[in-house]
Amino acid sequence: MLDERLPVIVGVGQINDRPANPLDGMDPVELMAAALDKAQADAGAALLADADYLGVVQQIAFPAIANACEPLAARIGASPAVMFQSHGPNGDSPVMLLNEAANRIGAGEATIAIIAGAEALRTAGARAAAAAADGQKPDALRQAAHRKKVGYAQSYGLVAPVDVYPLYENALRHSLGQTLAEAQAESGAIWSKFSEVAAANENAWIRKPVSPAEVITPSDSNRPIAFPYTKLQVANAAVNQGAAFIVTSVGEARRRGIPEAKWIYVGNGAAAHEHDSWLERDTYDHSASMEASIRRTLDLNALTPADLDTVELYSCFPCIPKLARRIIDWPLDKPATVFGGLTFGGGPIGNYMSHAIASMVDQLRAQGGTGLLFANGGFATHNHTIAVSSQPIAAASFPRSYDFQAEADALRGAIPAQDRDYAGPATLETYTVFYGRDGQPRSGVVVARTPDGKRTLGHVPGDDSATLARLTADDRNPIGAAGSISAGDPLHLWTFA
């Protein structure tokens, strides 16, 4: 006999809002409400008005909506006793909210939990451009309120995720001993599979399969962004998308007459994080918090990688699923997504994993089996993983803490001190090159180590074509190469020895 308090997902909903004129699009609260209405219809029972827990993923598209909980509750006619908005628009937020809901239901603190999120950057960008004197669309990702825009790293151009994740990509390539061609081939293979999944998913934003070569080859429609990433390798945030899911207990699902065929059982999850500053990382070719999050989730649910029928490995940039798939030995020829990835499924900032959860529910209902949902947020900062299954997970128990920070901290190596004023000989630790919209290198940035192991940054000007060419060469990886940092105005400069 199943525990009456066992948490199950009973309803999911997704929405793509694509009016011919982006100015006419929904705002995030409208998108969330529409997704929740779909989730209620999917469950086949009136649940929203009786919800006692509401979890919302913070959005950035409409800054005037500082907290979407109250307007969303009012719109759907609910009065939840607990309303919680995630502390940031981070990619791990939907999985954290699912884990919270499962724990509260398992503890008897909630009966019906509803979780929703949405972004409307397509409409927000169009409205901002229409209001601007020059008609230019603002860069919402760089200008978002939560983004730190001034500081040591920021002065070198390292502001948004697309600036920082290439540092991990290039360091991982070096660690694996891959050539540039081999690393890009892996990225292309993973992303091409993503596009195939998106093409078959009616909820995806871009439904056109692309080949591995198309993913990694620069072109007029696939310009380079930050080495080695092209446009098709980065998250597509210019979307209007909402997703929601409803979690309740086995007992309540029975009382509401929701068929067992709709139930997807929630397992236990595990979370761990890196330092908020990516400069305070032990290495750029590994994440202790990612490893702890994924491995502990498997342990808590008494699962092995071989028990997983399907996975969602967060895909803001290729380095993240590359790292994650190696932890679980996920084959390159199997899709690492059920939604379509942040390029093709859509990259609605912190809410991507709500779409992944909804798509995972759809897939497990149709095919059965067990799935793993791995979420990443920030600058490879936040990690939260959870298991779900079409059958009860015997080892799962609720409530159970998902905090495995201490374990991640024990796995982490020493974090180098910084020397922001250093000038002298140094060794290249990792790097990237930024490109303009014309596809030409704009500048480069190097993370370097001083002779005593401290970490420092170096700038490569756009007119230093020789250094930029060496950084982007396909015949050798410059990581580990000797060079020097020299004082500049205002940035310190990197040159190879």
C-alpha cells in the first residue's frame, strides 16, 4: 500500500506565446496563469483554487513585476497559505521548487502545490526598442537587475553567462586532451540531438533539426559569440514561454479522482553550489557541487546510471551537459534532453527546467521509466538534481533534506587567491575571445596564474591579431602556455612569451 503522503506530479502545462507582432505578447504573469490553466486541464480536476502552496520562478522580462506570487494567485483565484518566489532567476529554481513541494507534501504541510514560471523577453525587448529614441533593442541579459555590471571581472568584459561559460569549455577541452575539432564535434553532436528532440516537441520554440556541422560552423545566421561558441550553441532567451506543474499527494490524487496513469512519482533531490563569484572556483574543468548534486540524488533514490531511461542535463552552454554526462556515463548518441535544450526548446532564463519537468512528465507517462533532472544556475554556480519515475521510487522518503553543501565543499580543491594588480610572468589558465556582430574578434580575456599560484586577469585588445589568432587556433590549445601580464590603462594586458 502506497504512503498517502507520497508526492506525485499530476498536471503539467506549457505555453508558447508568438503573436505576429511581439508588442502584443503576454506578460510573465499572464503566461504563468495560462500554463497553470493547462496544467489543471491536464490533471482533469479542479485544483488551482484549492492550492495551499504556490512556488514561482523569479523573472526578469518585466522588472515592474518584482514578485509575481500575489498577482498570479489573484489571477487564478487561489489563496495559498504559503507563497514563495525563488531568490533569483536561476536555472535550478524549478527543481528546487519541485523538491520543496515534495518535501512539504510528504511532511503533511501542504496538500496541493502549484509551481509556475515564465519569461516574456521577446515582448519586453520589442516594447523597449519601440520606446527607445534610436529604436535599438536593449541587451536584457546584461542589463538585468540581478546582474553585477561593475567590478574586476566585469571590467574585462566578463558580465553575462555567455562571457564566462567559455572559460569552462576551454578548460574542459584541455583537461580531456581534446583537440578543438574533437571538442566542437562533441558539442555539435549533443546540440544536434537537442534540435531533433525539439523538432518533435510541440512545446519547443525552434522546431527545425540541425546537423552537428551546422551547430558549430560559423555562418551569417550562426555567428561566433564567444570562443568557441556560435549562436546555435548558446541559450535562446528571446522567447515568450511559460510552464507550470501541479504536485499533490497520492491520497489527494485519489480523492480528486485523478487517474494513476497521470501520476509521476517524485524522488529525492540534492543541491550544492559553488561560490557566487566564478573567480572563486578551484578549477574550470570540474564542478564539485555538480558532482555532489548528481551522485547524491542517485544514492538517495538507490539508482545507478543504468537505471535511468531518460535525462535532462541543463544545456545553457555545451560545457555543462558535457560535464554532467561524464558523471553518469551518459552516451553521446542518446539525447540528454526531453524538452529540446535552451537553444531549441527555448531559454526562458530561470524557468527552463519547468519546461523540462513538464516534458519529462509527458515522456514518462507515454513510455514509462525513470528520469533524472539536473539543473544549473548562475555561472555554473547552482546545482540541483532530482529523480522522477512512472513508478514509486522505493528508496525515496519525505521530507528529506536536499542540502549537500558540506559534501561538495569536501570534494573541492583549494581556491587560488587573487592578485588583481599583478604584472610579470604568468601561465594561461583559461580564456575566451569575444566577437562583434560582424563575426570578427572584438577582444580577448585570459585567466592566468602568477608564479606563486594566484589568479589574475589579462586583456587582449582587438588589434592584437597575433595573440587573438593563437587563442583561437585549431592546432594547439594555449592553456598552460607561458606569457606575461603588463600594466595597461585601464586593463592589464596579456601577451604570450
